[in-house]
Amino acid sequence: MEEKSEQLKLTKERWNWLRRLIGRNIIDSFQKTNQKNVEDQKEKTISEAEQIEEILEEANAYGLRGEVDEWAKKKMKKNPMLSEIDAYVLAYQEWVK
């Protein structure tokens, strides 16, 4: 149940992020850099990195940090369309059953 709620939370955050990007004015994207969107992307990157670290720390509690990290990196190499956070969530779910 926790895994589903974690996945739903991550999906909801991703959808909010996509809505912000889709909603911006197309002219801004071609003529100039929109500083607000650049700052939002930096915050998202930091937030995503923090989420990945939390996943790895949770896996470490089970003694599986290395396995989860390695599995996620292999999945990302196999499927470039898979986001980094999704790869780590899937790896965590695979190893911590």
C-alpha cells in the first residue's frame, strides 16, 4: 500500500510539473529564457535528487542500497524513455518485497 501511495505522489508531482511547462507562453520559449521556469526546473531537479536519495536510504535500511542503485541504472540504460525517479522507484519495488 505504501508503494502505491509513493508512486501516486510522484506521479502527481510530475503531472503538476508538466502542467506548469505546458501552460507557459510559446513565445517565451523561442525569444527569451523565462527565469521563473528555469528556477522551477532547478527546484524540480533538486527535489528529484532528494527523492532518489530517500529511496536509496530506505533501501539501505534493508541492506539493498547498492542493488537498488545498480538495478535502476541498468534499467535507465535499457530504456532511455524511463525517468530517473521512475527507475529508482521500480528498482526499490523489485528488490524490497
